[in-house]
Amino acid sequence: MANNMQNIDSPVIGIDLLKMLMLQLYSNPRCIYREYIQNALDSINEAVKNGILSQEKDGRVSISITKNDICIEDNGTGIRSDRAVKILTDIANSVKNGVDTAGQFGVGRLSGGGYCEALEFETTYKGEEVSTIVSLDTMALRGLIDKKKADISAEDAMRIICTTKTIPAIKEDHNFIVRLKNVINSREILLDVDEIKNYITEYAPIDYSVLFNSLINSCPQAEFVKRHKKIDKIRVSLNEYSDIEKGYGVKIVGTDDPIEKIRYFELPMHPKYGSLGWGWYAVTEFSVQINEEKDNCAGIRLRKHNISLDKNFLNSCFKEPRGNKYFYGEIFITNDNIVPDSGRQGLAAGEEAEALMLEIKRYFSETLRQVYYRANKLKTALNKIAEVVDKLNNPDFSSASGPLTNKLQEHYNEFNKLVSKDEKVEINDIIAIYQNKFNSELKAEVEKYLAPQKMSQEKSQDILDMVFETTDLPTKPTPSPEKQKTPSPEILVEAATISTPSSEQSPIKPSSQLLRTTPKTQAKSQVDEMLSSLEGKKYSTEQIAILRQVFKTMLVVCSSSDKKRIIQLMEIAVNSL
């Protein structure tokens, strides 16, 4: 059989590769800061590993933005002078793999070239007395591309646009410096100090504020607290901003909701791929969605090596993408085989990445969605209670106090059902917040209107209990319907039926009925006459007044057919006293 295989000549990597890597790699120009900070993190970690730095937090990145230039310097290992030129001019020939290092391909360092006239790298390795400088003339590269010199390879182009030199250095120094000279593209973004500072707070692997760290330290989930303290963190400064911190504080900036606590969670261990990730979110009232224009921290972020992917990447994991904007939070990827895509907008394709996203979607759908749904229901229930209380406190609604009290009891019962303990600890976090909110803001007002009804009913029952405990009355058969008399017009009753609370309802009983008697009845004068025999004896005026009120209420609520029997009971009770 003939061999149709052909020899492959040395393949040419065209100049368009440099065009893509230096001029078109990122659509968001801010990403260059993330790339250089990411490279600095790898260098700092290497310095800690080699004993050049004692700990990761000793690593620092200093960014300087001037009128036209940008300078980014780190105190990592730097690069040995005998290897510096090759490493800095090679393309995609890096030992970085995205597992042990935050960087993956070794091409991010070229990304700044698309925004300036010249891109320069300077590096010093500890123990050497020289610094190596490699300069890339990006304007010359643009000229080569514009001339469409297809016969020029990427390697040839790098030889044309690159120059190198060495300068004296202090032997103990170790650093790496990136300079973007004369920024010409996206100047309004890249040279805006406040804009870049905000970007760094969102994406860089930096520490939290002292206040937020206090929330972390106070969390009882000790295992997660230890993990949280061990995530990658380096110090980043920008012009006058030193040691920039993530934007999380003790309240949600976009809603003013205080953060009550931190809730940690771990995604289930995958049977095939093992650990996938863990995360945290801030527990708040979840009163409204976080306003993104006011708050850069809105949403739960996905991070690898503590560097954030696109801030909106996890929105699609909620059934309603807006659901993510109720939260502050982060998820840290723990599986080595899950890495970001080249632009860090999302994840590189892979089975492990698919497994991670499936578990995130499940947790968001089955738990976090229920968290802000329950919060919304509790908030609505409290608002209803507050609205009725406001009306009861308003003299203009005094004539409707009875129906309003009944409505208050209805809303209170609804609230009590919503604060019933749930099987999910995440839901119970919310229940506790709104229960405390009710106790501090509304409980006293609610009891002011509902508790007196409970007291009145309990005192009436006490009197009846006393009567039946001291008296052996013969029972009378209940007359048949056809023999029952028509209720006397002496007492007109307008009342709602009193229902018995279920086991889930509040021990506070429903409000008393709205009563009206017209005219004042002879039966009421009988009460006064009966109780006159107690005056001047061992009972106080207040005690007699309470008994009078109980007796009069009993006469009002009973039917005319039972009035005579009730009066007999009253007489027996008074005689026993």
C-alpha cells in the first residue's frame, strides 16, 4: 500500500498571532491590570516557596498611573538574567498550567501592548547585580501588520520589535516591573485612578477590610473560617491608595441592609471528580436587589486562586438571573482541573467544570432562591402588620378598631406560620432575622392591641370556673329550634365568630367582638344591683369593677334565651363571694 504521507515543512506562526495577543486579546481594557496582578501573585508565591519572602502577605504589587504612563511592580522572585530575554520574548512557551499557578499560558504579559506605544519589562533576581530590560515597540508592530507582510512570522516580528539591555542593580533586590509607555488607547479608562481602584477591589486576590474580617472571625463554622484565611492574598497599592481591600463591609452598600452573619457552604463531593468548591454569602434581610450602579460587590462571584471571573458569570445559575443580585458572596474553585478560559470570562470546557456548574445551579435553585423568597414573604407579612398597627394608632380609624384588630390577628398568624423552623439552616438564618425585627419593632404594639383581648377572655373564664366549682346547678335541656324564642330587641349584637387558634398560631387569642347595645338595658342595672351587696366588704373598688365588666360582657354576648340562666349564675357567684 502506497504511503501518501507528506513531509511537513517547518510551520510558520504568522504575525497575526501577535496581533491577537497584543492588540485584541481582551475586549475590556481593565483586564490588563488583572493579568499583571495575576502574574505577580505567581511570582510572589514562588518567592515564598523559595524563602525569599516569609509569607504571601509580604508580597506587594505597586501600581503607578501618571498622565500618560502606567507602571506595575511586584516584589516576587523576578527572573534570572540568563533566562530573562528568552522567557520574555517567547510566546505561549510557559511552564504555567493554571493549577499550581494563577497564570496558564504565559501570554497575558503581552496584553498591555495594545494600549501603548511601547511595552517594557524590567526584572531583577535576588543575588544578581544586574537588571534585564526587554522593550517591545508596539507602534512598529502595528506598522508591520498594516503592511500585511504575510511572509513575516511571529518569531521574526518579535526580533524586529524587541530590544534588550541590562543595567546595574542592588544585589538584594528582587522584582518585576511592567511599563506601558504613552498610553494611546482606552486612556479614559486605563488612566482613571478611581476606576482602576474599583476594578482591583472586585477582581484582585487581595484581603478583606478589618470590619469584614471581624464577621469572618465571629462565624461559628470554624473549618470554613480556617479555609477563608488561607486563600491567596497579596497587597496591592495604587497611587495614593495603599493596601487596597475587597469592597465588602458590614452592610450591603447598595441596599443599606446590615450583614448579620456569614454563611458558609460546601458543594457536594463529586463521586468521580472529588472536591469542586466552597463558598460564602452574607446573611441580610434581603430586602431588595442590590443596586449595581451603587455597589460593585453585587452578586456571588466565582474565583480561582482568589481571582474573580466575570462578575456576572454566575447570574445564569439562578432561575431568574436577577436572583444573584440579592447577594454578596464568593465561591472558590478547589478542583485543580477546573480552570478559567483564556479571557477569564468563564470556565474552560471540561467535565469537571460542567460538574461544578451543575452543583452551583442546584444549590442556587434549591436553597438560595428559597432564602430570598422566604425573606420577601416575611418582609411582606411584617409590612402588613405595621400598616394595621399604624391605623390602630391613628384616631381617624377609631370607629373601625374591631375589624382592624381582627385583621391584625390574621396578619400576625400568617407571620407566625412563616417563622416556623425550617429543615435548611439557610432559611432559619432569615427566620431569625425577621423574628428579631418583629420583636424589636412591632411586638409591643401588637401585644398592646391583641393581649387585652386575651386578658379579658381569661378573666371571664376564671369567673365561670369559680361559679361551676362552687355550685351544683341542674342542667336544663336545650329547647328545640321551634320552641326557641326570638331574641329580645333589648340587646343588639354585632360580632364576628371567635375562632379557636390552631397549634401553629400565636397563643395571643383573636380580638374581642365589636359590640353595641342600644339602649342601655335593664339587665345591666341588675348587675349593678347585684354587686352593690359586695361594696364596703373585703373586695376593693377595682375588683368589683372588673367583676362588673365581666358580668356585663356576659350579658351582651349571650342570647336572650340564655339571659335568665346567666343572671342566676351571677347571683350564685355573688352570694358565694
